[in-house]
Amino acid sequence: MTKLSLLKYQFVFCMQIVFCSKLSRLEKRVDIMEQKMLNDAMAFRADIYDIFEKLDNVLKNSSLNYIENKPIVSSKCDASEIENVLLLVKKAVNEEKINTRKVINELRTEFHRKIERQMNQTKETDILFDKLSLVEEQINSTARETLQNEENIHDMRVTHNELNNDIQSLIKLEERNEDKAKDVDENIKRLNKRYAFLSARIDCNGKSWHSFEKSCYYVGNEVLLTWIQANEKCKLLNATLAEVETEEENAYLVELAAKMTPADQLYDVYIGGSDLKSEGEWIWEGSKRRIFDVFNNFKGNEPNGNRRENCLHLIRKYSWNWNDISCETKLSYICEKTLNY
Ligand SMILES: [Ca+2]
Ligand SMILES: [Ca+2]
Ligand SMILES: [Ca+2]
């Protein structure tokens, strides 16, 4: 039994006790008053009857024994006075009876009215009890739902925790897979570079190609060409005229040119620089970078040809330093193919 239910029963029980106690006291009071009034009425009647009896005796004997017998009432009272007195007494008795009955009826009416009011209160108490029962049932129902909800919430929390653990496991697995994927990517990139390098080295191993660091070089020395022709020939070989970016590359090309070209040639080999498009602005043909921003090895007073000399070559008689020369001069040339790895 819930606390509210217990309070409700206690309340109803107390109401019933109070009601019953009051009702019992009222009943007793009514009984006492009624009994008292009845006793008074009976005593009064007894006294009246006693008077009547004595009066009757007086009246019966008054004509015969008025002188011999002692009168109960005063001899001054004649029959008519006595009769008047009797009438008054009877009237008083009747009024007393009427008043007594009236009081008793009023008490009964009041008693019934109180009984009816108490009955109505009892009915209201019953209605209240029904309402309390309904509220109690609703509370119990809500409590059951709450309990069910709590169980559901608990189940949901358990499921949530399980899902969270699964997600964490998946995240860790994914991270491991990502690491493995990165390793695989790195391996693929490394293998691609290795493949490109090996492919290039195979190309460099073709006829007349020479490798140095990340480039292959071809020395055209059989047919001498103008700078423009040499440039076109290199393109046909899927290359460009050599672009010298470092001192080391320059030293290698000098060594290569010295080895691959006849010593009696005066001007030796074209490489990929020119100021054909804008006088004094020397550009590498392959990358379009400005030569003086990268590396140069011009001889002391070179370039000096202005618009007459617009193409770059390595010249043996100047210790293989660089010189500008007329682009129409026919020379050997060096093509460069950069290895992309
Ligand atoms: Ca180069
Ligand atoms: Ca020039
Ligand atoms: Ca020059």
C-alpha cells in the first residue's frame, strides 16, 4: 500500500470515527432528553391524575358527605370553581402535551436532518474516496510507466555503450587500415619512383645517351646544326637542349663534350640558353627560367654579341666557359632528358 493510500485510509477512518462519535453522543443526548421529558410528563400526569382522582372523590361525596367528611379542598371552593380549575388544569396539561410533542418532534427533525447531513457527508466522503482511488491508480500507473521507462533507459544506455565500444573499435581498425593504406601508398610511390628511375636508366642506356644524376644527355656530333635545328632535333628525341643548373652539371657536360667532340672544332657544343626573344634577357629554352637567376658560367666579358650573338654554347678555347654566338653557326649540341622520379 502506498503512502498516499495509507493517508487516505487514515483520513476516512478518522472521519468515520469523528462522525460515529458525534452521532453516538447526539443519539444519547436525544435519548436522555426524551427520557427526561417522558419522566417529567409521566410525573406530571401522575400528579394530575392524583389531583383528578381526589377531585372526583370530592365531587362524588360533596353533596352527601360535605358536612360529615373532611373536604380535601377548601370548603370555599364550590363545584363550578373546581370545574373551572379542572378545565384550566386540563388545558395546561394538553398544552404541556402539545409542547412536549412539539419539542420531541423538533428534536427528531433536527436529529434526522443531522443524520441526513452526515449521510450526505458520507456520500461525499465516498466520492472523495473514489477520486482518491482513481488518483492512486493513476499514480500507480505512472509509477509503473516510470519504472518501465527507467528499464528502457537502462537498456538504451547499455546499447549505447555497446555501440560506442563498437564505434571505438571501428575507429581504431580504420586508423590501423589508414596507417596500412599510407604504408601501401608510400610503397607504391617508392616503387613508382624506382620504376621511373630504372626506366630512365634503361633509356639512358640507349645509343649515345649518358646519365648524370637525374638526367640523360645526348651529344649530337655527327651532323653540325644551327641552334634552332639543334633545338628541334632534341625535341624529336623527346628532350631539350641541355639546361645547366649547377656547377657539377656544368663540369660533367664539359667532360662529356671534351670526350665526344673532335678537338679541332672551334666552337664545340650548343646548350639550351638564348636571348633570341629579348636582347640581354637570357632564358633556358626548356624551363623558360632566367639563366642569371639559376647558374651561369659565362667567360669574363661574355655575353658580348648584342643582337648578333643570341645563342649559348660551351667553347673549348675558352676553357669550356660559356659564350654567346650567332645562332646560325653550325655546332655540335647536347640534349638533356630529365628523369622524373
Ligand atoms: Ca640540367
Ligand atoms: Ca644577344
Ligand atoms: Ca660572344
